[in-house]
Amino acid sequence: MDIRAKHRYVPMSAQKLRLVCDQVRGMDADQAMTVLQFMPQKGAYFVRKTLASAIANAEENFELNREDLVISSILRTKAPASAG
């Protein structure tokens, strides 16, 4: 079962956020939250906020335990092109 959360329009480059995402991919949810809390990169704040939303979605909507959650996929894509 895949639990998803999106954070759109993050004011950072995709490359900087990908470096943060690569650090937590494959970790369990609690461990990833702890690692993100102590990372000095600005992008860790945005990733942690999105991960907290995904954990809350899993607990409330699917009645899953926080201890059973693992980050199988986390990605950051390019921002949409401006319409101007």
C-alpha cells in the first residue's frame, strides 16, 4: 500500500532537495524524521514537513502504525514552468 503526500511550489532547486531525499530513502519513518530534524540543509525542513503529512495520512486514513512505515520512494521533480 502506498501512502502519498505532496508539497508543491517549494522555493528551492530540485537538486538541493534531491540531496536531502537521498539521505532518508529506505529508512523507517521515525528514523527519517529524526535525521531530518538534525540536518542543517534548508530542504530538510520541507521534506520533514511533507513526511509528517504522509505519516499522519497513514495513521488517520489507513489506520497503520507509525512503527511499521518505511520510506520506499521519495522524490523531488522540477517545478512547473511559469505561465508568463
